[in-house]
Amino acid sequence: MKTIGLLGGMSWESTVSYYQAINQGVKQALGGLHSAKVVLHSVDFAEIEALQHRGEWDETGRILSEAARSVEAGGADFLLICTNTMHKVADQIQAAIDIPILHIADATAEVLRQDGIQRVGLLGTRFTMEQPFYRSRLEDHFGIEVLVPDESERDDVHRIIYSELCLGKIESSSRSRYLEIIASLQQRGAQAVILGCTEIALLVSPSDTTTPLYDTTAIHAARAVREALS
């Protein structure tokens, strides 16, 4: 079994979901007392969040590259960045280490393409929804058209992530708002919606809507299990 490297803490709420899903996947595959071999470095998200909103992405990349080197030194065979947004600096992190990064957008796009999804809605932080680092990867590498919410909807999606979900707050009113936005994306032609922030699955689930939802945390974790057991 390969050792999985996790770069987490962004937020720790979703990193818990990663750790649980990966170990459940290994147990399901191997049975008995098997669990995943994991090296985890969890950062202080308050520091990262402040830099994000100041636009100091190079500094976030420096911090995460240093953390990734510690994961590599701990014996990891490959790395997961346990957040969609910080894949903005994935290339900077990759340049700092010798082990490969298993990219969350690639893992998600592979599943979308297997399911025949050609037009998808994207929910995430404002950075993920508005900047090209994530959307362009889906469109240019996999030929999947990406729709994002309108500006007021993006404001709500972003605010709820940082002021509630990253703090472990689950509000029914926020779930209702997300479901309205998901329905709007479907009405605009989205065949499915990507939960493109690793905390969103804490708020909405497939049972809440008839729109197919793609949970990037679950997809990324499952892809890591396959890689670890390959």
C-alpha cells in the first residue's frame, strides 16, 4: 500500500471528512483491520484565509510548499491538497516537491466524463468560481462546460462557506439558499453541480435535491484510495 500525503486544515472540518473517507475506502477494499497509511500536515487556516482575501497567493504557496515538503519527508508517495481553492497554487507546490499531486479537479472531471456530463454548475469560494485555475482545467483539459452562479448568488455561496461552514455551523436557511442556487444552475442548463468547496457537502447532500451533485471531497478521497492500492 502506498502512503497518502494530506495537506489539510483548510478547513479542518473538511479534512476530517477526507481522513474518514480514505480510511473507510481502504477498509472496504481490504477488510479486516486494514486502514490507510497517511501523512497529514494540517495548517492554521486563519493565516491562509487572511492571505487569500488580501490576494497574497504567492505567500500562501510558500507556506503550503513548505508544508508539502514535510509531508514528502514523512514518507508520502503522493499528495492531496485537501481544498479546492488552494489548487490555485498547485503548480507552485508541485515545483517544491518530487512526489506527484493528485489534482482535485482532474479527479472530479474524470468522474463527470465517465457519467456523460458535458455541462456542469460549479459552487465554491469566490476564488474558485471566478478565477480560471479551476474552471479552465475542466474546460480545456476535459471539454466540460462550466456554469457559475450570478454575482449575488456567488456572494452568498462565498459568505456561507467562510462565515459558517468553515466554522462548523450548519444553518437550514443556508441550505435552502444553496438549493435555490443549485436549482437556478439546473434551469440554465447544468446537468449536474460540482460541490467545489470541500465544506459544502457538510451542508447539502444528494438527498436534498434532484440535481446530481458531485462532492469533490468524496471523489478526491476515493481517487486517493485507488492510487494507494494500485
